[in-house]
Amino acid sequence: MFADVIVDINNVEVDKIFEYSCFGSTVQAGSRVVVPFGSKVIEGIVIKTKEKSNYSPDKIKPILRVLEDIPALTEETLELMEYVCKTCYVTRAAALRLFLPSEMRKGKVKDHFVRYINLTDDINVEEVLLSMRKSAVKQKELIEYLKEKGKSLCTPLSDRFGASALNTIVKKGYAQITKEKYLRSPYKDLSTDKKSVSLTPKQLLAVNSVVNTDKTVSLIFGVTGSGKTEVYLNLINKTINAGKTAIMLVPEIALTPQMLKQLRARFGDNAAILHSGLSAGERFDEWWRLRNGEARIAIGARSAIFAPVENLGLIIIDEEHDGSYTSESSPRYSTIDVAKFRAQKNGAKLVLGSATPSVESYLNAIDGEYNLIELPDRINKKPLPEVEIADMRKEVRRGNNTPFSSILKVELDECLKNGNQAIIFLNQRGYSKTVICTECGHVQKCDSCDVSLTYHREDDALLCHYCGAKYKMITACTECGSPYIRYGGTGTERVVDELQKLYPKARILRMDRDTTQNKEGHFKILSQFANREADILVGTQMIAKGHDFPFVTLVGILDADMSLHFSDYRSGERTFQLLTQVAGRSGRAENAGKVVLQTYSPDNPVLRYAIKYDYINFFKQEISVRKATAFPPFTDVVRILISGEDDEKTLAVTKAVYEDLSIIYNLNRDKFRFFGCMKAPLKRLQNKFRYQVLMRITAKDRELLDEIFERADKYKTRAVSVFMEVNSNNLT
Ligand code: ADP
Ligand code: ZN
Ligand code: ZN
């Protein structure tokens, strides 16, 4: 027998299939193996086994070892890997990395075994104790302990009674040691609330609609608090009962514990969690529980779409519009596309849920490609919280230079006085967004990026939010030496500061990337707030999604227009989604909620629709703009990003790519709405100069994309990288 093997080296030159001979029947498609490669011995994965080889026997080297009894990859995931290679333009080895926990490659983490000791079954303890020497006190104590407690972990007993006592009773045959696999399971202390509810008629209709439709994809368009989660749980239950498996995705790691809690309450150990915030061992064990069928529900953020489950019956993508579902690092896969692929392969259902569906998904729904399900009312019949606009231009004219409008202050007073909780949202971490010299106007910038630095007071340092570089805070302007420095733009650190000044007694928590660095960091802050150990939660978009805090009656949105003025074609959509999500955190239980939205452009139509929660009219406007300006979903935005440390070389490559692609452009003018070449919006990042060839292509034309990619890819060198992306979320 022979095997086609992909070796675990992410390099275009070895992105081929290599043949090896197998020495037995244990080699299966999907098995991880160790093979000789050149002068080295490396890991690889078998993608196919076959009877005949194309090479003469003396040319073929043998597989040295098979790493696990069960093949790590299933047939379906092998196909999926090919799909990712083709659609994301990456090597097979790079695609492979999505499917295996990184710890598993190179054997960094293995099964964890622990030793147990237990008395031998057939001994008579009384007789044994009598027969022992008087001086063997520890041994006797240990035997008595085991008699009373039964099988116990070795390590603590060895500490307590001494290793020699333990070894001796084993040697004499009075006790025996067994090695057992120990499962490292994450979030052990998570409480499980077992409240079971019966579905409302609308929820029941939603469940039945997903089950009965002949369409693969269903879009549940339901306002925040309309009970979508309950619909998901019900569908999962049906899937499991039918003997199938399910994948449930949420947009942020921070939201996984909350969902896990609900899944564990209903499905116990059947739920396994996969995300990058777990420890290596935990991830490894959870992955294997799914792979060998012990767990049949995978929950996680984006990457859990690659969960190693077989016989998939259901995939749920909650908050489907969320930007996090498109990977920002290579391979830049679209989670929804991968989900569609898996659903189709398995004959499974894909459920997309959102209060603010992406423009593309909603268009698919009204065009009839998706099954559209609507949940327009909140479960508790409470109206969505009222939104009041605070015009910050007027506040500034009045001389208010704090981050809070007078309306927000009045509402905060009221909220805290009544013992309720408030959420203050601002999508900017750090103390101040920029540091500016008041004499010469110089803005402090990163040495390696074309980006202004953010002041972080906690570290008393200037940070580059793009490359992570950290600089000492300046005491004088680096240009003119003036000591007069001004802070420009407010960040979450400063908001906490100012709030504490206004409300010295209030307990305030901050949640942003800086306060959630360590493992389970999100989880701690959120549970503190949920347990009412704090009155105000200040945070970035991390706090916007999904969380259900019944005592929150006020949400303050400090800078609603922040994301409106990006040049990205999606900025209106993103802003609408974010504002609706944040507003939805207020008034979820008994007490009516309120939202104060601060803005410098109160007449902006996106904000106008957002404060009325008017998705439909927002959609109508947005889709007509996209159509008129030829942006997605009516075109594909294709960017070739060219970057390198040498500006001239990079520019030369850019021109060469541009000229080469011009050939395609000239042959297919009818398919192009735009074709151009320019500096990237972020001109320099991590010491690399950045240029782009930008295209908008009208027809969804895979072949044309492939041709563009193949041509551009040839210009890639060690010094200059050439990177292609389609409809990326981030065109900086
Ligand atoms: P969504 O996910 O749409 O924002 P949730 O599923 O979180 O909404 O539901 C909002 C609230 O309503 C939750 O507190 C949930 O426990 C409750 N809920 C959902 N369905 C029911 C039901 N059928 N009966 C009673 N309460 C429900
Ligand atoms: Zn200066
Ligand atoms: Zn930088």
C-alpha cells in the first residue's frame, strides 16, 4: 500500500503531495504520520491511500510511524482542507493548521496520564496488617487509608506517607498502581442554571421552519432579547436526539462561557469548547473528545467551524453579521462560506442569527436563497430601550469638555441612585488616542508604522495599536522640545478616571483588550458585573455583544460616529450594527432601559435609523447605495497588497503586478468596475511600505479571481510579499 502525504512545512515549494509506502493497514486517510523528508524526519498527514504507486519501489521511502490510532482528520475535513486552499490561496500545510490544535503538531502536548493506587482485590487487610513489622508504621497507615478511601491519586499519598512506603506495599503485592487518562476540562467552576422554558409560539414556528425548509441556510432575523438562544438550544437538542452532531459559534471568546453554561445545563458533557483562550492541554483534550465522539456539540468562536465532528446535522452562527467571522490573518477564510460547505457536504442545516443581519445575508434572504425567519418582538414584550441623542457640538459650545453630555450625566445620576447598573461604551482603549504638542502641533508617531501613538496611563507609556510597540511617555515634544503636551481623543482609561471623579462611591469595571489579557480574563470581569459587584462597566466593542445583564438600565454610547468616518464601504453597516447591539444591553429585564447616544453628526441617516431600530429602512438605503456605487454584494472587492522594507523595490513590484494584471483587465473590461494602483491607506506598518492594486469585479467569477491570483503570486519574493484578499473586512 502507498500513501499520499502532505508534509507539515508551510512553504510554496513543498506544497505538493509526496508518496510514501505504508507498512500495514493502520495507515488511513487522515492519519498523522512521521516520515523521512530530505535529511530530516517530520510530521505529515495522509490524504489518500492507494494500491499502486507512480514511482519505482526503490525511489519511495516508507512511513516511519503512525501517530494516533484514530485518524486525526476525517474524509470530510480532508475535502474541506482542499476547499480552503483553493478559496483562500494558501498552501495545504497552512490550511491543515486550521484543523489540528497547534499543540498536537510536533507533539507538544500529549494525553495527560495520572497514577492511581488501590489495594489489591484479593488481600485480607486485617491479616496483612498483622503480618507486617511493627516499625512499618507508614506502610500500615497507608494501607488503612486505602482501605477506607479506596482508589486514590498517588502523588498526594506519596507526599503524605512517603514514596518508599508507597513503593513497598506495591512491591509486596498489597496494592497496585494504574495509569489513567486525565481530562483537562476548561471552565470547571462554571455554574449551570437549569431553568427550562417552554417555547413561545413564535419560537416554535422558528424551530419548525428550520427543520422543515428544504433550504440549507435559514436566517433568523430577531431583535435583541427575542429568544434566539432558546431556539438554538432547541434545534441542538433535536439534532443530538437524531444521533447527529452540532457546531455552535459565537462571535467572541468572551461569549463562550455564557453559552457553554447553557449548553452544559442541558447537554452535560456532550458539549465541548474550542477556542484559543484555553490552555494547550485543555484544547487538546476537548478536541479529542469531539474527534472520538464523546462530545457531540462543539462550541467556540470562529475557528470552531473546523471542529472534528462527524455526521454533522446543524451549524449555528450567532450574530452572523459580526466582523470577527472573517479571519484577519492568513488563511483569511469566511466562516459562513466554510459553514455552507460543511452543511452541504453533510446535508446539515445552517442557521444564521442576528438582530442586524449583514446586508449580504439579508439580501440573500429576501431573494429567496435563504429561508427567512423573523422574531420581531422581545420575549418579555418590553419595548426596546428608548434612545436619546446628545448633540455633542452643542455641549462643546456650552463649554463642556468632559466626555459626558449633560443628558448622560442626569441619566447616570438617576440610574445609580436607584441602585441599577450602567454600561458606558467607547471603542477606544488607552487613556488618550493621541498625544499632541500644543506649540508646534506635532503628533507622536510609531517609529515603524505610519500611525499615531496612544497614551496608556496604567503603563505610563505610548503604544502603537498596530504593531504593539511600546515607547516611554514623553515629557517634552520630540520635535520642538516644548513641555506643553495635549491629550487628543478619549480612551476607556480616561473615561473610568472621569467617572470616578464624578461618582467617587461608584464601583467601576473596565473591559477592553488591556484588562482581558490573561486566561479567562473576560469571564472574570463579566461575572463580577453580572453578580453586581460593580455599578458601571466601561468597555470597548467587547461589551457590545450578547451579554444579558438584567440590572442594566442605562447604556451610554460616548462616540457614536467614531466608526462612521472610515473610508471603508462597510462603515455605515458596521456603525448601525454596533449601535443596535450596544443599545440592546439596556433594559433586558424588569426595569425599562434607556440609551444615550452622543454624536457630532446627529443628522446622519445611519444614526437616525439606528435610534429607531429600523433595520429594514436602513437596509433599503444601504443596498441602494451599494448598487449605485458598485460595492459588495454587487461586486467583489479584490485587493493585492504588496509590502516590503525597501520602498523602491516594493513600488517596482507593485508596478509590475499592476502592468501584468492590466492584461486581464483589458481583456475583461466588462467585468471590472474599478482597476487601480495606489499606496495602501496605512502606508507603513512594522517597517514595511505598503502598496495595493485594487479592483472591483462585477461578476462572481471564480476563474477570473484564480487567474488574477496566479499572475500576482508570481511576483512574491523573500523581500516583497504579495498578498491577495477578496472582500476583506479590513482594508487598511
Ligand atoms: P436573544 O438571543 O434573541 O437576544 P435570548 O435568547 O437571550 O434572546 O432571550 C432573552 C431572554 O428571554 C433570556 O433571559 C431568556 O432566558 C428569556 N427567554 C427566552 N425564551 C423564553 C421562553 N420561551 N420563555 C421564557 N423566557 C424566555
Ligand atoms: Zn512641538
Ligand atoms: Zn507601530
